[in-house]
Amino acid sequence: MPRYSTGYRVKYCLQPYTGKKIIGGSNLDPLALFSSPIPMVAVAFPFPAKPPRPIAEPAQRRFLRRSVRCSVASEAAVSRGPGGDDGDGSSAGRLSVDCVVVGGGISGLCTAQALMTRHGGAAPEVLVTEARDRVGGNITTVERDGYLWEEGPNSFQPSDAVLSMAVDSGLKDDLVLGDPNAPRFVLWNGKLRPVPSKPTDLPFFDLMSLTGKFRAGLGAIGIRPPPPGHEETVEEFVRRNLGDEVFERLIEPFCSGVYAGDPSKLSMKAAFGKIWKLEQTGGSIIGGTFKALQERNKKPKPTRDSRLPKPKGQTVGSFKKGLAMLPNAIASRLGRKVKLCWNLTRIKKRDTLGYILVYETPEGVASVVAKSVVFTIPSYVAGPLLHPLSSEAADSLSKFYYPPVAAVSISYPKEAIRRECLIDGELKGFGQLHPRSQGVETLGTIYSSILFPDRAPPGRVLLLSYIGGATNTEILSKSESDLVESVDHDLRKMLINPEAEEPFVLGVRVWPRAIPQFLVGHLDHLEAARGALCKGGFEGLFLGVVSTKDGTIALASVFPGYHKAVQDKDHKFLSKAIEEAYKGVDCGDGGPFGAVVVRNDEVVVSCHNMVLKKADPTAHAEACRKLGKIVLSDCEIYASCEPCPMCFGAIHLSRIKRLVYGAKAEAAIAIGFDDFIADALRGTGFYQKASLEIKQADEKGAIIAEQVFQKTKEKFQLY
């Protein structure tokens, strides 16, 4: 029998649906000790316009109104309902949606919410399916008898993306943020030592010796061995650039805490890509930092959402009733679009557009037809599902490793804290990390009741400790009481008085497959999986991508899956518009301006500028006539160049839902085209008043579109 008073039933999760993914989305990253980040997704539609590039004033300004000409090339409608037998063996009453998000963890829910809330009337029809009977993935908040604790991740980084998602979910008043001045500690030589909050504080902390600090400074400015010719591990990179002490006393415990990983195997490029890139771009970490700052200062500061709170300093966040508030709030808003206990058993590509997904549900077998599918489930769950479609992609997914980690929540009376660990008579701080060399099993401990309010009854301290990881997989053979004993034994070495009373055990949650490891070769496996799906022609099937931000795991700045789908689609149809621009010039019809109108992902109208051929500068928007209707609210338009006011007016009147253009107007002006009406309207809000989504293509698409003018300007001698 354990010698600890057990307040509640100790839990052991045999086969958790962790929701953490390498490819395929991510639920909340469990076990990132000081900043367990919610890998959030943010939508940026429309993207903020880039500042105009400097353009030399042309020697002679030629006046020709830029025109988007739309003439029918074909008309193709895509059925949204069940049409025909796709061989799935299900009943005719199947669901039909635009996008299925597989996985109801925080990543999948945020993806769905972003799709539903950031596109106005153009929002796609989305369905979220979750195999378990609740949403949230690894987010596991428990509240009993005055305690509130987390059995998975503990907090999130309050980036604007995360805060925006919380505000959109109606949780602005429920946000709680930790004290940005609260110290973090690292155990070294039997003592908890504060970690510098920024590099400039390093000289004033005793965690490192003077020699170690000097070595780190020299390496940071570039006085260190050159990069090797192979992909470096985190350990190799840090020892080479910053020295042994930085690695052993800062980075190694950080890797254990954030990734539960082994830094001798983690890829620096994959796990800490931003730091790795500094050396690549600037020749050293300091050089790369200055270069990055210069690049950032060149760009206009984006307008921040006024609804969002402004966190101060380096802090972490949660909600008044724990992290589970966020997935529960999103699921409540999505309502019937979230399906619980839906277990995906098979996915098949349709002969026409999209996919068929077959589920086992409480009501029996169900099938869903979807134009696109976003996986936000672990790679070891996604792999077998994808194997019938692409064995190569499935094999790549199978190469990712998830070590076990246990979350142990225990409580002590406040007087159990060692006097030397108190600041002004109180325990203060985020928590502590433990290097593997210090003779303790526990990866680290979060001061949960100190970090956030109302986590423990008066007079008690709630501590959340993590144990296990890639360097200690033996925890799977230990009992719950063994794990509690290990944590308590470790804490009595540095934080808890050895003679203090026994801890009050709240819960133990073991995650047999917790956090995926970004090992050397990770990015190659990731690209191989992507490439296999691309090569196989699986358009609309997306595997959410995990990236790293400031040393913590997070999703890309825009939600995975759907944004990638939109980006790929935009490239595809913008390329057709650019082809039309070249075509119009080559056949002498008019200027280098082309456009296509798209409905249900099919081109229904395709043409180019025809002011010379028709001798008519106002013959715009023939798409309405060719399609036999005035309102084109189910269509999108792709233009090689930013439309002029007359074209834009026609687009607006036709109620087209979305406009994507390639080159800015300045690219046309630079070779002699002009539009003084557009100049007069700049800054008046003319374009902003339209009820459609307006977006310039990404940098690659914009550059290709701008090249049209340079490559065709010699053909405009008539103008």
C-alpha cells in the first residue's frame, strides 16, 4: 500500500487518444513544463496588403484603363449532395460537406471555428468528428473539493492567435495570465537557481560560471567552429555555438521539459527552427538576430485586434476553470457540427471531386462526402487510415516516435515549502526544470496554484510534475503509487522539507504516447509524406503540420489543412488568370490583364483584357450574361492584377464572394499604365466597404504576376 493519502482515484490511461501529431494536426501539447502551448490556428483572410514596392517613375506615362475581361470558357457545376454510387456500401442518406476535420482536439476545433467565423457568408460547411466521447484531446481539467488541476497540458502561450480564438469563443472575461515577473528555476548542484528571463540578464545569474558565460558570448557572435555538413542535433548545435554549460544547464532541461525529449537525438532544425535559421542567415546567432530585426523593421506593423488583451512580458495563460473551457466553448458554438464517438474506419477518394469517409457511430455506420479532409489526429492513428490511399505516406508517418510521460498532481501544506525557496515569505514562480545529470527522475514541476488563482484551497500548494519522456521510458512498468513516490522523493531534495507531511494525491495520468519527437530526419519524413500525397493526386487531403515557435511546439500561424487548401487553390487559379494575361497580349486583344471566375472549384469563365479587340473600354463582367444570372454569390474571381475601380465595381455588384489578385496596381503603372481614378480613391475606404473577401496572392504568386508586365512591356508600342 502506498504511504500517501489518496484524495481521489488515481487514473491510468491505457490507450490515450493523445491528439498530438507530427503531421495530421495537434491537440494541446501535453507536458511542456513552463509553456505547454496550445498549438493554435489563426486565420488571416484577407491577408494584410504588402506595402507597395518602390517603383521608378516612368519617363512617359501612357494612359490606358486596366480592364478585367470575362468571357465564358466552360461551365461546370459540382454536386454537393450524394450523387452516384462511390462504392462505400453505405445508405443513400450520407452527409455532404465542404470540409471534414478528423479529430476533436483543440487543433481540430480551432480549425473548424476559424473556418466558420473568419469568412462571413463564404464560410464552408464543416464537420468535426471525434472518436472519443468528449472534445479537447489531451486537455484534461479536473475540479473537486476546492482543487482545480490539469492532467495533460497546463497552460498556453498568449499569442494573438490564441487570444483571438479565446475571444471568438466568448472567453475573454475568463482568461487568466501568469505573473510575467515570476521566476523560473533550474536545479543545479542541489539548489534551485533562477533562469535569466532574457540574454542580457545572463551575466547576473549564478546558474553558469564566468567561463561558461564568456564561452557563450563568443559563440553567439560567431567565434566558434563552423557548421558541419550534416543535420545537427540540438546537443551538437548548442555545444558548438554556445558551449557545454548552456547546453547542460539550460537547453537540456528545456528539451526535457518542453519535448520530453533527448537533445542528443532531436533535430535542431526541426525542434528549434528559428534559432537554427539565425546562424544560417546571419553567420551567427547574434548576426542572425540583428538581421531578423532589420527585416522586421522594414515591414509595417500589422494592426492588432482591439478586442484582445495585452499580455505583459513573458507569461503563460489559462482560463478561470482550466484549459478545458476553450474546447468546450468552441464545441458549444459549433453545435451539431461536432460528432462525438465517430470512429473513422476508412477513407476513399471519389471518382469525382472529394472523398468518402466511413465511420462507426452510435447510430451505426455512417458515411460523409467531403471536398477536403483535414487530419488533426496523431500520426500513428492517421497512418493506418491513409495506407490504402498511399502506403508511402503511411510509411513516413509510422517513423515518428512518441515517448511516454506521466502527469502527477499532488498537494502539500504551504509550510512544507523549504524556507530557502521562499521569496518574501512566499513560494513564487512558474516552476522548475531538472537536468538529467542532477540525479532526479522528475522532468520538472509547475507551481500550479501559484501560477493561476483558485487552483487549491487556502493554505495548500498544488504542484503538477511530469516524469518519463524519451530518456525514461521505464515509467510504463511502474505503478501509480511508484510514480507518486518518485515525484515526492525528488521534490524533497530541493523544494519540500524532508520532514513534511505526506502529499495529498489528486491524480496520476499516464500518456503512453505523449509528445512526438522531432528527431534528426523528421523534416525529411514530413516532406516525404506530403510529397507522396501530392504525387498520388490526393488534392484536398491535408495533414496538419506542427512547427516550432520560440522553442515550443505550435501550429503554423494560420490554421493547417484548410489554409493550405486555399493556398494551393489560389496558386492554381491565379496561374490560369496569368495565362490569360499573356494570351491577351500575344493575340493583340489588349493589355496584360487576365481573370478567371471559379464556382465550386471549377473555372466557369476565363478571359483577358479586350479593349483593343472590341474598342470598348467598358465591356466588363460578361460572366453575368454568360452564366445567365446577375448574382454570382457562389463564385470567386482570380485576377492577374489588382482590378481598377470600374472592374471592382462590377465585381461588387455581381456579389462575387471572393477576389484574389496577383500584382499590385503599381506594377502596371511602372510600365506606363495609369488609373487616376484609382489614385483618387486611395485612402477613401472605397475598397474596404465591399462585402467580399479581398486578398493579394502570397509573395510567390505576386512575383509571378508582376513578371507579366516586365515580359510584355515591349509589345505596348501602340500605347
